[in-house]
Amino acid sequence: MFYPLCKTEYREGFDTCADCSVPLVAELPQKEDQSETSQTEINLEEGASYSGELVEVFQTLDQSEVLIIKSVLDEEGIPYHFSGDFFRMSGIFISPARLLVPADSKDRVLEIFKELEIEA
């Protein structure tokens, strides 16, 4: 099963994303359909919903960075989605956590990263 937005593969037994409850798909769309995935409506953190273009602005293997970023974006009211941050083994991410934000929030998020001295 695959998460249609970030294309993360789940092991058998999962049918929805553990973070945002988006239904998983058995196969990823063909190349021509992949541009559509950035327009998929997804449930974001804090129960919000967003339908529009999402862009990836950050990847990390550091769980503490994910927690800090989530806290700051919640405080700023910026919708976001971290994909991949549920793959943990003894507190260490097996694959990078990827931060997706609405395209029109990208510049503000990058400003926040500079203020926090986080390299994007």
C-alpha cells in the first residue's frame, strides 16, 4: 500500500496514513497522473483540511526538529503535513520526515526556518 501524496510505502495491514488518515492506494498513479497528487485534498495537522497545491520544503531525520516545527507552524496557523515521520525504530526515523505546506505559505515557512536557524 502507498500514500498517494508522498509515495511512501506501507507494510501489509495498513489502509490509511497513520498521521492524517488519508486512504492508501494499492498502486501509485502512472507518471502522467502524478501531477494530480499535489492537488489532493488531505487532512492536515490539528484536524484542518486543505485542498490545493502542496510543496515539500524540508526533510529531516531528527525527531526533535519535527516537534519544534509542528509547534511553531501550529502557533502561526500555517497548515502543514509531515509524511514519513511515523517510521521510527528506537526513536530514530528510518526514512526522512518530509514537510509539505501549501505553495502560498512556502516563503513564510522558509522565513520561520531562518529565524529558527534550521537549514531547509
